[in-house]
Amino acid sequence: MGILISRRSFVVAVIAAAVLLSALGTQQAGASGDSAQAFIQGLGDQAIAVLKDKADSTFEEREAAFREVMVEGFDIPIVSRFVLGRHWRTASKEQRKEYRTIFVDFIVRVYASRFDSYGGETFTARSVINDESGDKIVRAQIVRPSGGDPIGVDFRVRMRNEGYKVIDVSVEGISMLHTHRVEFASVVNRKGIDGLLGDLRARVEAPVEDTAE
């Protein structure tokens, strides 16, 4: 399980870094041709270039950039509500507000801490599937320089007024959102919403090396 989480973390870091640096370019790409595929490929290409040049930025700078990306590149209201699942309906207005804030902090800390895991991988967006929901599924591969089977990655993207937003990332059939949803539900069932919020705060405040385990 640890290997799968690490791979998903690398993929999310790749996409997030690129969204920040290529917002204008990706919106232009969205206006022509296989726009969803161009959107994801553009993110991957530019992110790989960023990850190759780790020496020119600190972790704090990468984490701050990653937070901006999560807010701008992902549909946070949909993502955060889906991850909380049925417990969203029973949460109070104050709990929902705190949860949405701490959710972004949690995702940023967990995934930004893995930027340094890049080891020469290459990224290719290969095809697009029109999902019956109206979303598009962009199928991509990450190839490791050490060899072995490519890592299959599916990006669920949805068109908004401002352009495409990433809704979910699945690596080798494992959904990032579903993984967190199961984890969060387990905590809420044992500790309640306030217990989940406390656990998320603890993860955010933990040293980076502990959070990345």
C-alpha cells in the first residue's frame, strides 16, 4: 500500500506543479482539438521540467506553490465534499467551514512533501475517454528510468467556466479520492467529525518527514 500511495503522490505533485506554471497555456490548449489530453500533457511536461530543477527552490516555496495549485487547479469544493462522503450532511456549518480549510492544508502537506521523490520519470497522456457523466478521463502513463512496467494513470477532468479542473487521479486503478474517503470515514466512525478535524490538524502540524510516511 505504501508504494501505491507514493506513486499517487508523485503524480499529484507533477500535475500540481504544472498547473501553477502553465495556467495561461492550458486554458489556450482547452480551446482546440483533444483539449483534455492537451491539458494533462501540458501539465505533465512542464511539471517534469520543474521537478528536474529542485536545487533552485526550498520546500517551503514548493509547498506554498502547491497550495495555490490545489486551490486553482482542482475543484476543491467537489473533491473535499466527496471525500467526507455522507458525513458532510451531518456536519455543522462551522465544521464544514473548518473541514474545507484543513482539507486543503492536509492535501498540500501530504503531497508537497513528496516533490523530491522524482527520479527521472517521463509522462505521456495517451488517450481520452468521454465518460457518461460528462467528465473526460485522460489516460496517461509514467515510465520509470529503471525499467519495469509503466504506471497507468487516469485523470478525471471536468470543464468549468474558467477551464478544466482535475476532479480525481487514479493510479493503477486506485482512486486518490476513494483512498482518502475510506480513511476519513474510518476516523469519523470512531471519533466523530471533531475527531477527524483534530487528526487532520495533527497531520498538518507534524514534521514533514512524519507526514510523508
